[in-house]
Amino acid sequence: MLKKTKLVSISVIIMLSMILSACGGGGNDNNEGNNASDNKKEGDNLGQKELTIPYVAWASATASNHVMEVVLEEAGYDVTLKQVNSGAMYTAVSDGSADATVCVWLPHTDASYWEKYKQDLVHLGPNLEGAPLGLVVPKYMDINSIEDLAKNTNSVGDNTEWTITGIEPGAGQMKHTKENVMPEYGLDKWNLQASSSPAMAASLGDAIEKKEPIIVTLWSPHWAFAKWDLKYLEDPKNIYGDPDNINTIVRKGLEEDAPKAHKILDQFKWNKKQIGEVMVKINNGMEPAEAAQEWVKNNQDTVSKWTKGVK
């Protein structure tokens, strides 16, 4: 009889435990499961939340990458911008230590970098079309062609101390100018002086203020063309090539890891007027992040095209 009573007691305990689990604990488990499922869906949409974007300190790159930072952060991402040189930018995206950048000049300017790293990159296409670059002088200078630099050495070379004022030494434009443009035009007496984009612009402004001759490596879009009367030196041999496009590249696997960010980057397209508005604000003293935020706020129609399908 005692043995039978024990068996009945155990059965009752088991039944009570099952009832309690169904009414209380089991219900909580189900709710937690639903929440986890919801979180998983949200995570699948956003994916990897932290993004790293390297860029070179060109005026156009500073504007575009800061605008993209604002747009991606409004979409829910935590974005870190890193200012680097061209080689480091390509290396970081190709090896996966960075996620994307929106300042790649193709098919000409960054051709050597692209050939080296393209197998480890995903090219999303142009975000801005028709971006020329070359050698630029103030309009008051009495030269019109790169050929004039070799022909009119007395009137041009002596006054400029045989110097073309350049930008960062690792920039694609610098490599192309030194390795292709200068040899093709016989500019063996000339020195391509590396500096930085801000230093080049400062030297240009100083020369213009004094109305002195100066030759610089420059590109469009750039705020300098809005501020000063400048002209490209003609390139009759077309060594600089037809105008480039500014492109977006991302690391392999970003589409799977952060599909929402990938879609925004893929849909990012704007024009020279739009990027110029941001560049002018920055050049006038506004912090890049503030200029980008203000532009995004005032151009929601454009931004909505970039975020279509993800917000």
C-alpha cells in the first residue's frame, strides 16, 4: 500500500509540473521564442551594424563619404570614417578590414589600384558621372595646353620654378601624371611636388591672391572652380583620358552581412551640383559632418531614392 501511495504522489507531482509549465513557464518560453524570432528578422534586415568606411582627404571624397555616413547612420548603422591614403583605402576594403568607400575614380585615375585589388572587391558602379581631372592653372596665365609647359619654358618654367603642385603622393592622379603624362609631353625638367589636397588648394589660393603663375593637379567636382577662375590645360594627346566616373566599391560578403547597407550604397547616385553644395559649405568653414547632416536634411527627395526599399 505504501509503495502504491508513493507512485500516486509522484504522478501527481509530475502532472502539476506539466500544468504549471503550460500555464506559466511554458508561456514565457513561447514569448521568448517569438521575441527571438522578431529580433532575428530585424537583425537579418540590418545585419552587421558596425561599418567602417575609409576615404582619401580630397574635397569630393570628404563630402560624399560624410553624406553617406549620415544616411547609413539614419538607417540604423554605426559608421566609422577613416581618413587614409589611396593605397590603404583599397587594401582595407579588399582585405575586409573596411566595408566600403564611395570615392573610387575609374576607369583611368585609379586604374593601377583597381587592377591590383579588383579580384577582392565588389564594384557597385558610378555614384557620380563625368569627373574630369588634369593640370589646372588660373585663367590669367597665358598658357592653354600641357604642351605649352615644354614649349614655353622661359615664360612659364622660370616663374613657377619648374614645379607642378600636386596632392597626396599615393593618389592615382599623381601616379598617372608622373608615370604617363609628364613623359608623354616631355616635361623632364619639371618636378611634380607632392603635398596634400588642402596644401595644394592653399598654394593655389596664395598664388591667385598675388596673381602669380601656378600649375596644380586638380579635378572636378572641386570647390576651387566655384571660388576662382580656373582652366584645365588642354590635353591634345588625351593622356588623362576621357572624364572618369566616381564609383562605389564594397568588400566581398557585405551584401550578405549587411544587406540594408549594401542596398543603400548600391542606390547612391548624385550629381556635381549636389556634391558641390556640400563641398562649398565645408570650404566655408563648416565641419564636414555638419555640412553632410544639413544637406541630407534639406534633400530628402534625393535621399529617399538611395534608401528606397530599405526604410
